[in-house]
Amino acid sequence: MPWDQRVKRRLKLRDLDTIAVVAQSGSMARAAGQLSVSQPAISKAIADVEQTLGIPLFERTARGVEPTLYGRALIKWSAVVFDDLRQGVNEIEFLNDPTVGQVRVGVTEPMQGGFIPTVIDRLTRRHPRIAIEVSPASNWGDQLQQLRTRNVDLQIGRLMQPLQEDDLETEALFNDRPSIVASPRHRLAKQRKLKLAELADELWSLPPPRSNVAGRMVAEAFRMQGLEFPKNAVITPSIQVHWGLLATGRYLAVFPASLLQLGQHQMPLKVLPVRWPIDRTPVGITILKHRVLSPVAQLFIEHARQVARMIKEPKLRGEA
């Protein structure tokens, strides 16, 4: 039987969705409850797809059911089907009314404090009915997972250099330079010259040095100066915690230039006169290669480019 008759005309979106829910819940009974259908209806949907494809989709275990190798492959590509369908519906809505639609953006923590709110503000001032879903990701692995499961349309954050993933495309937006910051009330805020070694024993609020791109960059900067990662540190990926600890006047943190320029509405900060041993790092957009983005996602990217052009890189002492 030709493919279009055996599969294309027999597979139903509802059955593919059912299979995904069963795999996620690990139980036909739980899936039936989530979908508000009977368990026999769940079994029949799975059996129909298995008969159409001629392969087993699930293995029965003492704990419930688990997808087979074939089941995992079908679930992975079903997610692509549903994502493309969603993009198609969004595009139809956009063509019908270009002021509406949805975009889902994955972001790293530093981008949440300044860059992303600025992009959203500019975009929604022109298109107030566009819906935007922002999903934080604290490390590169989470960013990849969000993209590959199509839970987000694009990621914005520091770009991995060099990029080793064949299924991704990146676009650099601007270069960010880290700075050591403190509250204007911090005892070192009025110093005219400082060395990183002089700050080793200060109180710090820093990102995780192992699981976080920014944290690894901070750890590498200290290592390059022959220093250990600060022991008197609060370790967290949360920008809000960093802001809160800086506000006490006792802590130091490392913030990128974009956050200092675009996030100053939260509280004034003092950039300490310390030469950071790691130079500028690229920030940009990462998307899945060959994925067709909706018009609304493309609008978001265009506004991100506009905001990126606003960012000015601070110069260090001795630079022309």
C-alpha cells in the first residue's frame, strides 16, 4: 500500500497527541484522566497507530508503560508536526490581522533584567495584541532542550563559541562586556583603582560556576588571575537575587554591559574600576536550522536587532 494511503490518510492528530500524553504520564489510566476519555479509547488509539505503522509503540512494565525506540521516534517527530501546524495557524492569524499572534522566547538570566523587557516594550507599543511567552533557561543544556522540543521559537543569550550543534543557527546581535558592580553605598564604590585580587575576600553574588555559562566565565576570569572562585559567595542564577543583595550595600556582582545600560531602572549601580580579564562575549539569537518561524517571531527578532543597535560597549582604561 502506498505511503499516503497507509500512513498519511490513517494517522490522526488526535491519536498522535494521545500517544504523547501516554508517554509523558507513563500510564494509560493517567492519560485517560488527563484527556477525559476512557482507558479503552486510549488503548484503541495506540493499537490503531501500531497497526498502521506495523511496529510496537509502548512496552508494558510493572510501573506502567514506556515508549519503545519506535515510539520515541514517533513522539519526537509528532512534536514537529504539531509545531508546524501551530506556526501555520499563527501565520493565518497574522495574515488576517498582522497585529496579533504569539511568540515564545527562551532567555538566559542576564537578558531578563534589561534586554528582553526593552525588546518587548518596543514591540508591544506597536503591536499591543501580540502575546509573548518568556521561558528562562539557566544553562546551555536547558536552552537546547527548549529549542529541540519546540517549547520556544528562539533563544536569546550568550552564544556558544564555537557552535558545535549541526541543527542550530545563530545570529550575533551585540558584544557584551562584563563589569564588577556594587551599590553606590558599598565601601569600595569610591575607589579609583582596584585589582581583582583585592576583591577575592569580599562578599559576592555570583552565578553557578559549573552549570551556567556566565558562571563558568566568572570562574575562568578568576583562574586567569591565579585566583580561586570567591568563597564568600551566594551562588544563584537569579538576577533578582543579585539585585537584592547588591541593594544591601555589602555585596559585589558581575553584570554585563547590556544589563547595566537597559536595567538601570531597578536601582543605580557603581561599576568598580577593575579590569576584567575576559573581553567581550557575543550575545545573539539561536534557532533550529530549517525551522520556519512565524511572522510574529520574525517581528520579535527584528525588534531585538533594533535594541541591540542601541547598546553601547563601555571602554576600559587604556582603550582608545
